[in-house]
Amino acid sequence: MAAIEHVVVLMLENRSFDSMLGKLYPAGPNFNGLTGLEANSYGGQPLPVWTSGTMDADVASTPTPDPGELFTDMTFQLFGGPAGKAPPSMGGFVGNYMAQPAADRPFDPRSVLHYFTPEQVPIISTLAKAFGVCDQWHASAPCQTWPNRFFVHTGTALGYVNNSQFPIPFPAPSIFHQLQTAGRSWRVYFHDVPQSLLLRDIWLSAPLHYRFFDQFLVDANNGVLPNYSFIEPRYFTDTILREIPNDEHPPHNIMFGEQLIANVYNAVRNSPCWKKTLLIITCDEHGGCFDHAPPPNAIPPDSHNQEGFDFDRYGVRVPAVLVSPYIPAGSIIRAAPQGVPHDGPPYPFDHTSILATLSSLFNLAPLTARVRAAPNLLSALSLPLPINDGPKSITVTTPTTTTTTASNKAKLPPNHMQTNLARMAASLPVSAPTQITPEPIPMADVTPPTVAVAAANAIARVKSFLNL
Amino acid sequence: MALPSLFRPFPAVTAAANRVKLPAFLLALFWGFTTPAMAACPALTTTPAKLMAISCLTDAQNKPENLSLSLNNDLGVVLNTASSVDASTFVLFLNGRAVDGLDPIYDASNHRIVFHLQRTPANAADWQTLLGAPTGLSKAVAVSLGVRTTTSPHPQPTVVGINGIEPSFHFQTIPMIRFALATLAIGVMLLLVWGSATRTTILKDNLIPQIEPKRQPYSLGRWQMAVWFSLVFASYVFLFILLNDPNTLSEQALMLMGISGGTALAAVTVDAAKDSPSHAANAGLQLLGIKSWTDVVRIKAEIFDREAQLASKNVPLAKEAAAQLTLEILDRRMKLRTYEEAITPFVSGGWFADIATDLNGPALHRIQVICWTFLLGGIFLYGVWHDLAMPQFSYTLLALMGISSAGYIGFKYPESQ
């Protein structure tokens, strides 16, 4: 068994597997990618998947505007209408996209069918080929960001399907607390507003474990990475630091996400911890971007349900790249048979596979039934010795961010995710509590007019809470 | 004849005076001397018969030790000769140095030669020796005369007092009233330029108008411009009161002011044109509704007002109203926290740190401008004091200053500010 002592997870936002890695290899039995014939109907005409031959800021921001991502949106995207018992057709992406409320620019029905070629996303593609790619990694549920991010932290969403409905703090036991209890170290490295700060059982100790992303680079360089590192990207435009979100959430420019991936990889690859580290790069959910692989049925994590959904189905596939010197170059990693209908066991990978891996590595009890059923990732570490060092470092050219660019983006209204993060931050106590009352805090009813206001207030509150 | 005790033998002429045994001359030194007799200027003999052996003596009414003269006053020298003399042949020597171009006239009624102590371009070098490097407001000046003849165009100070003694008087190098006015003018200038430097943005960048003026960082360009302006202004006033000459501004001084002014202007232009972190901070704060320091003051006042409302026992608040006020206070405090974090890298760290460093620490292109400014400024001041003229820097030296400033402007593009 590979001697992994450090697990690093970088979870980005809202991209489907097909949109990012569908063309990594030719589609076939060994790689469930795009043939180019996949399509959705719109106006009676089939619209096939497509890519732009060039790469600029507009292409990198596709789809623009942001597709729908509420539970009802995703249900439509999967089934083309109400959810049924039959396997999802994956035919409702375009229809749902065009049914979204008016945005700041017209909806182009082809936007959600766009995919990037490996040349257009060189960082994640390079790592996928140099190590391993999972073509069978699904979001844990066909839901928004928060439910899926809670799955990666706790193995459940406690029945909540949309961001805005969660209790604050989120009461499910988390992997962080479990690691802490087991005497293992962990840290969350974040850029602006860490969504994971909603977890109730880490509130008392959060100031000890939450650090800005720059600290990750330092810790990696010094060889003092914790057993578990979870990295949250930048969700907001920061006008003062002239930073554009690097979370890859549409319509954010994915090249900034590529830059973040490169930074994380370079830090891990050149860390004294490299030989004992497993790096997992994935997205929380597909965000309305097209994927052709129907999500299989899943084990419900618990008995909670909402809107008639028992959390018995995975979400859409998301990109997932595993990096470790124990993974052979060019690995295509999967855990279940391919094809529809598929009703495990064995089950495909989903976010709870991370928890299953941590449970296996550090001898922890599975947090939920979903975690218990999830395949862990250790089977991908098939080399007997850590001999695949991959590229020494990788670089990517990101667009220059001017003050004007940042200001213009910060003047826009916040998206759903940003609004909910702002509300979450506004609901946080001014400082980390010394004891936690069982009653949930009502989510603050704030509606920031712009990204700038949302970010400033949210970041200030997070810093105050974490005493940073 | 008894000699005034203040007279001392003048070694160069003592021997001649002893040989000819001439009576003592009378030297009269007076202020504001103008008479009709002088204007008429009667016909004079071209060569005083016994002038070769004359000496200087004080006027009866004005003892030299009490006499105080300055530029553009008149100095009369009474000779002991009985006949008229040709005043134009006499050359006044002050502290042993001939001062030409004083247009002496003979005052027959008082039997003396009158020299108008004027400074002209022709005799500026002579006066420089006399007035340069002043260490006080006045200095003692010894008087003697020489006689210019066709055979001796550059005379020696052969006409001295009895027994070769040179009388002396107090020459006011810097007249008190002028000195007071000049001090006042320079003081006002310094007060205007430097007096409010710490409290206002006169010498500061003001790139982020949201920062309180006294916390704004100092600007190297503006500092350099202020240094040269102050030096040139003070020097001009100093020379004017000393020399009564309004035309002492040199080409080089103008060029130095031009270089420093151009540097400051170019620095502002670069700051405005480039996309710097300070612009980002400014833009970010503007998006939060903080456009100037006034807005910060307003937000603080709003917090204070709301806190006062919450603390007031006279008007009890409903629970909802109190919660709303608390939320508003929290919102404004978070705004101020963001504000403080945004401006922290840009607030003044002290004068030298501001002008010598950028966000990355000490900057060579800034330090070299500071060094050259101090060096040339020192040379400039010394030159004005010592030579009574603004220094004539070589064009090579001016080019060096220009290159230094240009280097600063060039490096300002990529520098983090």
C-alpha cells in the first residue's frame, strides 16, 4: 500500500467532465469522453457539442451567462423535464439554459454545449496525462455547490438541495473534526470566503486551522503539510488585490483556475512531502455545463430528503485528476462498470470517495452510508514505489488583470454562490464562539448590490471570525 | 601732529611716508553724500602736487569706528592737499583690493574725493571678494587709495593714512532691515512649502485620496521639486539683499528647477498612466462608496451616532430597531476594516522611507536621486554663500541630474507603489 501521509484536495467550481476533459483522449471503451456527436435539441434542431478553435478571455469565460444550477434546473438538465425512474437522457441542458431569467447578455443555446480541448486547458490536461484522470467521478448529488461541498466534508447534505436553505452552522459531523479527534492534522487554505466555515463542529477550533492560500505554499515548501489539506479557490473579484476569481465558476475565466492548479501542483511537486502526497483536483458540481454520461443511482447518505429527492442519484460527472508519484502516467481511473443503467455496487467515484480514502488512510469510521459505499482512491496508486515524478513544474500564461478589469467585474451583481457566501459570512459571529448553541443562526438577509460590496463585507467578517 | 590711536602703520607704505614727511590727510567717510558743489565739479588739476605721499584720515564728524556703510552709499576721502585733484585718477582700495568703476568725484567744498559704492558687472568680482562668504551682518573694511596714471594702469594702494595707517569703517554686508525682510520672505516661503508638509498633501503623492492627508506618503518628485525651489528662492533673496541686484538668477538654476519640476510632473503622469496597486486600492474603495477621506470621516461619524442611539437611555429602542442599528454599525465597521487593510501598504512610513522605498523596499533609482539632490543642493548653497552668485554648474553636471531624474521616472513604471 502506498505510503500516503498527506492528502491535498483542490475543489474548484461548476464545470462538467466533458466541458473540461471530454477530449483528453479519443472516446472509446477505455475513455468515456466526447465523440463530437453528442447533442441536445433546441427548437427542433439538434445542437452538437462544439469547441472554439481559439482561446481568449471570451472563450475562457464560456458559458456566459451563468447556467441555472438550482435543483430544479439540474433535474431538467438531466431528464429534459421532471425526474423519472428511467436513466437520465442528459437532453435538457440547452432547454434549461434558454429558460433562465434574463441576464446581462443574451443566452446563446450553444454555450452550455461548449468544451475545451486539451490545448485550451493545458494545466489540468497535462496533469491528467502525466498522472491519472477519473472518467467516472460524479458530483455527489445533482444539486448546487453547497450540498456537494457538504458531501465532501461530511458525506451528506442533510437533505438540502439548494445553497440558500442550509442551517447555520451546518450540524453534520465533518471529516475535519473526525481527523482532529483522531489526532491527525488538517488545514483549510482559502482565498477569500471559505464555504467550509459553515461546518458546526469546527467552529471552536477554526482559527487554528484556517489559513490563507499563501500559507499553503509556505507549508508545502517547508514540508509541513498537514495530513489533510483542503483548498478553497477565490470566489470573489478582489478589486484591491486585482484578483479575479480562480474558482472556474461560469462565467469566470478558467485560465485563473488553471493558474491555481499549476500553483498547487508546483508547490506539492517541489515539497519535501511530495513522495507521500496524494493531490486531488476536482469540481464540486457541473454548474449547468453539458456532460453526456447519465448519473447512476447512488446510496442515500441518510434518511433526509427534499423536493421528492432522496439523494439516491449522483450528480453530473465533474473533472477529477489524481496526482501522486504512485500513479502511473496516463492512468484512466474508474471504479465501476461503464454503461447505463448502472446501479452499483460497485459504485463510481464521487466526492465521498475522498472521505473513504481518508477513512482508509487514517483508520476513521465512515461518516455516512454514502461514504461507506464509496470506492476509495487508493487503488489508483498502483506503482510499488513513488517513481512517477511527473513534470518538475508547470506554467501557464494568465491574462493580465488590470484595475479597470477588476473594477468592472466587481461592479456586477453577485451570482448565486457569491450572494449565498455573503449571507453566510454576514451570519457568522463577529468572533469564533467559545461554545456552540444548538439553535441554528438564521441566515442574514443581506443582498449586496455588487460583488465588491459582497466581497468586502464577507471577507472582513471571515477575518474577524477567524481572528486573522 | 598726534595720530589717532586707532591708526596703525601699514607696512607697504610706511617707508615712503617717513621719507616724504607729509602732513596727515583727512579722510571723511559719510553717508548719503550729494551737494551742488559736487554736481558742479570745478576744474581740477590733473595731478595733485603732493599726492604721492598722502595718507587717509577720518573726517572730523565721523570717526571711522562709528561709521557704517553699505552698498550704494557714498564714501568720501579727504585729502590734505591744498589744491584740487583729478578724482578720476584715484582708485579706491578696500581691504587692499582695488574696486574699479565707482566713478569718483571731487568735492571741492569739503576737499575730498567721493566714491559711490556701487556694484556693477564690471566690478562684481571685486565686490565678491569683499562681500563673499559672510559670517555676520557687517565687517571692518580698511580704506586706502591708489593713483592711476598712464604709466601705471593698475595702481597700488599707495595713498594711506599718516604713518601708513589705513582707516577702517564698518561695512554692512547685509543691512539689518533688508536682512529682516529677507528672513521674513524666506520664512514665509519655508512655512508655505515645508510648514504644512506633514499635515497636508503639498509634498505627498495623494494617489489614494481616501487616506488621511497626514498619513499620505511623501513623494520623491515633489520633495525634489520643493528642495530646488526652496534653495533657488532663498538664494535669490539672499543675493538680492546682499547685492541689491535683481538679476542673479542663473541659467543653471532655472534648469535645475526645470529638471525637478519636470521630474515631479513626469512622476505624476506615470502614476496616473500605469496600473499600480494603489490604483487598485483606490478603485476598490470607491466601489465600496469610500471615495475620499471625507467619506471615512462620515462613516466613523455614522458609527458614533448609532452607538450613541443604542447607548441612549432616554429613548428606549424597539428590539428590531436596535438590531437594525447593530447591523448598520457592523456593516460600517467591516467597511472600515476593509479600508484599513487596503490602505495599510500605502500609508506613510516616515519621510525617508517614503521617498527611498517602494512596496518592495529600498529602491536604488530613488536613492540615487536623493543623493544627487543633496550633493548638488549643498554645492549650490555653498556657491551662493561663498561666491555671491548662483553656481555655474557645468552642463555635464546638469546632464547627470537629468539622467538621474530620467532614471527615476523610467524605473517608476515597473515599480510597485
